[in-house]
Amino acid sequence: MFDSWRIVTFVSCLVCVIGSSGCSSRNITVNDLEYQIQQELPVGSDVTQVVQYLETKGIEHSSYMQSERTILGIVRGTSMNWPISGSITLRFVFDEHGKLARHEVKEVFTGP
């Protein structure tokens, strides 16, 4: 009888953990990031400003890729719905003078 109670308790806890994994782990959306970038990184910003922004926000990013004049970033775990997880990818493209020409913000999903 005692073992049955432990099994029921374990299964109930497991169901709660799996069920709660449908919640977003980081409360940020594509629209949020797009707005922030437009406000804080206008066209013409330099590479240093973009890197500083990404680091201040705690956004994982590449270093400046000179040959492509690009910096890539990613915010992982923006949405979770087991077994699918969402992330937001960022791409900053610079002109030949190292000034921000444009950026892209996209949501991507991974899973089976």
C-alpha cells in the first residue's frame, strides 16, 4: 500500500513537471526584440554598439564576421511546448564602413 502511494505521488509530480514545460522560459517575443532594436540600434550604429547591446541584454552572439559583414545572435528557449522549443534568431548586417545597414529578427522552432 505504501509503495502504491509513492508511485502515485511520483507519477503526479512527473505529470506536473511535463505539463509545466509548455510555458515560455523567457518572456520575450519577436515584436519585443524588434522594437528594442529599432529604439536602441538605429541604422548607422557601429559594430561595437551592436556587440555592447547584445552583451548587455545577455544575448548569445557571434563575433563580427568581416567577410560577410554580419553578427548573428540567438535567444534560446523563448517558447517551450514539449517536445518543440522556440528561439529567436538575430542577424545584423553592416555596410563596407562597419555601420549597421539592416537587421533581421526571426522565430525558429526545433524538435522532432
